[in-house]
Amino acid sequence: MYLAPLNYDRYFKKVFKDTSIAQRFLEDFFDIKIESIELLTQRHRITDDAVAVEFDFRCKIKGHHIIIDMQQWFKPDIVNRFYVYHAINTALQLEEMPNKNIFINEEVTRETKDYTKLQPVITLIWMVDDTLNFTDDFVAYNMSPEIVTDFIRNDKLWLEKDIQKIIAERELAIAQLNNDTKNLNFLQKNRLIWAFQKNIVKNEKFTKYKPWFELAEKTRNKLNTKTDFLQFEQDKIFAKIIRKICKDVLTEKDVEYIENRDKFWDGVRRYEEGIRNEANRERDIEFAKKMKQKGKPVDEIIEYTSLTKEEIDNL
């Protein structure tokens, strides 16, 4: 192994705490130019009885609070959990939000938070294996008026032969979408983005962000060598990443951490494989029962399932 796995939390955090690296990644992914980047505290305790919430990476750029979090394997609560992280990153701004005085009458004023200073949050979830059944490089969600999704899903409307009626409905949707009264478009500036490493490295298109995911994918190979990364050494930012996770700077604890993590992920994969096998077996049993009820011969059932003759006879 020449480079440690960038997808492992320890090395992801080690790399991204360097603001020059984090800034370049964000510039490449969002195709923007960042003048300044401010690292924000990663670990927080939300309530007295809650476990601490720890973000992999959190920063502030161009009037936005940004989260980047690495997800190594499939978890069924991925949507709910990152919606919570997204909301927490909004709420944490209360810590530094200035106060304002509200005039009640000549003798009374009330102090409250100035919520106009609240900044939008972008949560980027770097998905290593799971693709959420998408083939795209990434998908993004924000809070848009319901009339927009209603417009898209209105099957009756799209069968309408009068194109002017469709245009009229679209104009209504756009009117709501563009309504910025009292900063309504703040809702649309908040985004949750799922980026799929598995898709990015195989999709045949060039993007500024693709090399980041290709580098990470190559480091997943336990037998990776220096020659695997020659193309990246020509770029000073990628060269810096290589120096940070190169075997020459790894300690004994690093090696032990990688070995333990590898064993852990192997166990996870075996567990998931066991679940899939059990699900397939249950499916075969139900299929075999229906075949038997229809009088199909045992040999034919064996051909279409993974069950043995004895198992089929015992159904």
C-alpha cells in the first residue's frame, strides 16, 4: 500500500483540515472561485442527553455554511440522518447570530435574534459505495414551492393539446419560484447534495471534480502503488494530498487503524451479503411454493431456485 484510503474518516479529515485542499475541492465541485474559507467547529453537543454530533468537515464560504461528510457504506437512514445534520448546521448559527432590539413602546424594547443574518446551508454527502439507485454523478435537493413539483407531475396537463394552457401553468409556477418577498428564496439556497463516487469514476465525462473521486477510488485498493498516482503528482494540491497520506508518514497506529477498518468493512460486507442471501432464499421458497401449487415438477423448480430436492419436498 502506497497511499492510505482517503475514504476512511481519519485520512479524509487529515486531508480536508488543510484549507487550501478543502477550498480547491469546493471550487472544483461547485465550479466557483472562493476568495476565503473559514473552518468551523466539527464537534457539537445539541442537548444534555444527546450524543455528540461530529461533522467530517464544516466550513463557511461566500455566505454559505458547508458540510462535507463521507459515507463509506450503505445505511438505511442516510436521508433522515443528513437532513438532521443539515438542520443542525442551520441551528448552530444561533451561537454567533447578533441580537436586535424590537421597539414595543416608548418605555419597552425586546431583544431577539436577528434572523436576517442566517446563512444558507449546503450539505454535501460523499457516497463511496451507495448510489441511491441513481446513475448520475450527483443529485441535489432544495426547498422549492410545491406548485413546481405539482406542475411536473400533472399527467393530465401534459396530455393537454393546447400548449398555451401548459405555458400558463408554467408561468404560475415560475411566479411562485421567483417570489423573493421577505427573502423567500433563502429556502431554495439551502441544498442537500449526494455525490456518488461509484458513478463518477465510471461515467464517461470530464468534470473538474472527477480527479478527486478517482484518486479516492484508487486509494481503496489495498495493493495500490506509487505508479497508480503519477498523473496526480503534477498538480500541487493533489501532490500535497499524496504527501499527507503516503505510507512514509504513516505510524504504527495508522497501520493498525487501517487493518482494523479493513476487517470491519469486510465484516459489514459479509453481513450485507448474508442479508441478501437470506432475502433470495425467502424469495425462492415463496416461488417454489407457488410452482408446487401449480403442479410443476421438482426438477423444474430446482432449475429456477437455489433449493434442493429435499427442501422442496418438505415445503
